[in-house]
Amino acid sequence: MEKTNQYLILASAHLSRNIFILREQLMQCAKQNGMNHPETIRQSQLLDKLIYEYQLVMLAQSKDGSFHD
């Protein structure tokens, strides 16, 4: 159970960092190419997936009793 807690904590930190980086890249892409550009849309969809994965990890942490932000 402790390994699961450690994995969830590391996964949430990793996802959080990647979400921050991708959000910055998305904003830059939208600024340069516009909101409807295919690359902007692709990055937005990738960001959506990462946020969803992060939410799943956070849910697992809360169920596991190891909720950390």
C-alpha cells in the first residue's frame, strides 16, 4: 500500500509539472497561430488528457487516504 501511495504522489507531481508546461506552450501557440489553428487544437486536446489523468490520480489518492496537493 505504501508503494501505491508513493506512486500516486510522484504521478501527481509529474502530471502537475507537465500540465503547467503544456499550458504555457498552449498559450504561446494560440498567441502565435490563433485559437483555431490545428496545432493549437492538438495541444489543447493533449492538455485535456493530462488534466483528466491528473484528476484520476487525485481521485485515487483521496480514495487511498493519501491525498496530497
